[in-house]
Amino acid sequence: MPGANATTGRAIDERVESGSAIGDRALSKLRWRCRRGLLENDLLIERFFARREAVTQAEANGLTLLMELADNDLLDLFLGRQMPTANLDRPEVHQVLEAVRAQATKPGQRLPSDIFSRTSP
């Protein structure tokens, strides 16, 4: 079956190249795909893309899986309120979550949940 071999070959290629940086066109498409309706998610994702390191294929795969979630579920994962389960409990998803959290907690920066809290200082 040609379709099955093509799919298997593509999966193997992704595993082999998972540590390599994605190209500019793929990065542009990924950034567009990662646009969210919830501002807090957009801020966290933008900080992830603004880091100095290039986005790897593994990270792109993890982000693609995360973008299937509803905004509130995604924010819960980003902020560590929930842990990935089922299909999301994968190394590439954990890698993205760790990177997003690391960017969000750099000294002098606040998490979006802190920025948009409704309590007065």
C-alpha cells in the first residue's frame, strides 16, 4: 500500500530530524497556527517564539498537538495547573511546556495570570 509506506516514511523522517530547526516558511505557518483567542496564551506563546533558540521539529510537533486544545485547557497546561494526559503525554509536548514556563518566569517578568489578575495590589 503506497499510502501506508508514505506515512511510515514521513514519521521516520520526523523522528530523525526532530532535533533540527524548522525552516522560515514552517516557522511562519506555525506562528500563525499558534495564534489564540485568549491573550494570556498569546503572550506566553510569543515569549516562546522570542527566545534566542530556533524552534526544533520536535517543538513544532509539540506545539501542533497543544494547539488542538481549548484556550482555557492550554493555559492550565502552560501555568502548570494541569499535566498533559493521553495523547498529550509525550516528550515533545513536555519539552514545549517546559520552554514556555522557562520563558514566562524569567527574572523581572510576570506570568500572564499575575498580569491579568482581578485583585488589587
